[in-house]
Amino acid sequence: MNSMNHAEYFIMKTGYLIDMDGVIYRENQLIPGAADFVQALQDTGTPFLFLTNNSAPTPEDLVVRLEHLGIRGLSSRFFYTSALNTADFLSETDPECTVFVIGEGGLLTALHERRIANDAIRPRYVVVGEGEATLGKLGKAHECIERGARLLVTNPDNWCPVSSTKTRPGAGAIAAFLEASTGARAYYLGKPNGYMFHRARRKFSELSFSEPDQVVMIGDTMETDIRGAIESGILSYLVLSGSTQLEGIADYVYQPTRVLQSVADLVEEIRTGKASDRLDSPALLLKDAPMRTVGQRHQTDILKLQKPRPRPAMTK
Ligand SMILES: [Mg+2]
């Protein structure tokens, strides 16, 4: 054995799975420090992958979207969406299947690339993602389910943020319509489903030459990002630049590994390669740190709309 303390010379290589909405941008605005954060990841060769529940855009669309916001030098392989996850799931579990799709380009393209055929007569699955769910399409999907199709949904989000005061219906809400009309139970992919994290990590190790020693999920939503990370056995950093307020965290049974004001808090430690000895953002130590006021609803919680704030989790 070498007499040197091995641990002193061992630098932990961390890979990051990064949520987009509320972490990198909010509405059409880049979150301050997000461009520096992505630049630091690129400059240091740190493995990373953007992980989003939005099934509407293709990875190429997301490259363009980030370019418009000022983040350059990325290619489509840095993005993993719930649409890609759905296509991966079907091509792994039922490669010969056919589908009737309610969704947009990102989902249609992902399924097409996996050679999964569309079928409006007798599909094996009705696949629901974000998008234009007209009554006509819902009626068709309803009929397909009555004829035996199973209901598969790209992600469980009932609503998606459009701006700080506005939301739009998400894939979970469209699926709820079909669950009510047919009595079928949907299966939800995307975060927090472990299959999303499992395939993301696989894609992740395909991207980098060596597998990271540890993987961290960075996200702004407790029910999807943080819950999924914990259930998949990886670390989780919650950022307060999106849908979660500091006061709300204690309500959950599961807790993030760290709480940060935004990804800007990580730039220094990525550049130096030394993990900060602070567990939480320095901004949280300030007594009157300004907190954003955002909606009370949770993206995956239907009951929350009718109920007052739930009791804090018993384990806290
Ligand atoms: Mg988010």
C-alpha cells in the first residue's frame, strides 16, 4: 500500500442532471448566473445533462432556445426529455407496439426515431404529452382506450408555468380527463419516475469517457426533481429560483441534500473542483433574504387545488 493518504489525492468526479424551467430560465428570462454555471461545466469538462419533463420540444429545439437566452456551445445530446424517455420505454418494453399520440413535435419525433408507428384504429397505447388536446383528439383517444389501448403519459405534471402568474394545463391534466372518461389508469413516465433517472444516467455514462463517482439532480420542484432523485439513489440540490419557496420544504417527507438560492451558488465549486463545506446557499443565512412569491399549487397534486395547505410531513 502506498503510504500517502489516498483520500487526499482523490478528487470526487460529480455529474449533474439539471432541470431547466425554474433552474436555467424562468418564462423567457435566463436566471442570473445560469450562463456562468453552464460555462463552468463546459470549461471543466464536468459531465452534465439537462433533464426536463416538457415533452413538447425536441432536443434540437432546446439547443436553439438556450442559444436565444445566451447559452451557446451545446448540442442535442446534452438534453433528455420525458418524450425521449417515453420512446425509450416503449422501444425497450414493447418495440413492436403502435401508438395514438396526443402531443407535439418532441414526442412525435422521439417515437418516430424509435420506429414506433402511429395507429388511430387499434393502437396498443394512447400516449399523452404536452400539447393541443382538442375535444376531437380526446374523443379519438377515448375510443382507442375503449378498444383496449393502454394509457401512457410522458409526465405527471398537471400544470406547467407560463409566467410567474400564469400556468397552462400539463400532460397530467389531459390524462386525468381520459382516466375519468374511460376508467383506465394511466402510467406516468418522466420525473419522478425512476425510469427517467435510470435512462438519464445511462445516457450520461454514454456521453462521458468515465462514469462520474456521484450524480446530483438539480431542480426547483420537490415532487418531481427531488423526490425522483431520492428514489433513484442520487444526491439532490433544490434551487429556490423556481416553483418552491423555502418555507414549503418542511412539508415534504423527502428532503433535498442541499438548498441553494440558484445555480449561481455552484459556479465556484465547479471551477475549483472543491466541494463547498456549506450545505446550503450563503443567501439563506441572511435573515431577510428576499424570497419569490409563487403559487401554492403543486404540479402533480390535484387535491391541493381544493384543500388548504397540507399538514407538515410526520417525519419532520
Ligand atoms: Mg423546473
